[in-house]
Amino acid sequence: MGSVAMIGITDISDSELAHMSRAELLALVEQSLSSGQLTFGGAARILRKHIARLNQHEFAELCGVSRRTLAAIEMDEGNPTVNSLNQVFKLFGLELGLQRIYTK
């Protein structure tokens, strides 16, 4: 796929995402999250479907959250705790953190 950092997540079809390597997909999700093109829920859904390749029930069980919590996260509903989000993203080597938005 060439230079993943220059491609927006909205420019890539579901079938193209399915053929990306784990490293390419993780880089794309991270870049899309930090640029605001992707929500935490969208990121969780893409990673679950294309890296873990599990359904919601299986993935929720693996993460230690309820399927209902995972579904709400993926649909960007409710107010998930930082702990719940970290449980979902931990399996991909990711966690929530602070990022400087202004630089001098």
C-alpha cells in the first residue's frame, strides 16, 4: 500500500483494509485517530475485524468487557471508562494517553 501515513482511513475500502498488514493497519489507525478522521469506536471496530478477526462476542470475552460495552464503544455511544477502552486496545499494543495539541 505504499506510504500509509498519507492515506486517510475514509479513502480505503473495507476489502482493502482486510489486505493490509498488521503494521500498516495499526499505523493507519493511529494516524487517523490523531488527525480526527477516526473515533475510538471506529478504531476498535477496524482493529477487531481486521487484526483480531473475531466477532463482538468473542472479542469482548477476550478483552474482559461485556459484549454490550464493546458494541457501545464501537458505535461511539455512552461514556466508556478509560479502563474499558484500554482493555479493548491493549490487545493491539495500544493504550490511551495524553498528546500535546499546542507546540511552541
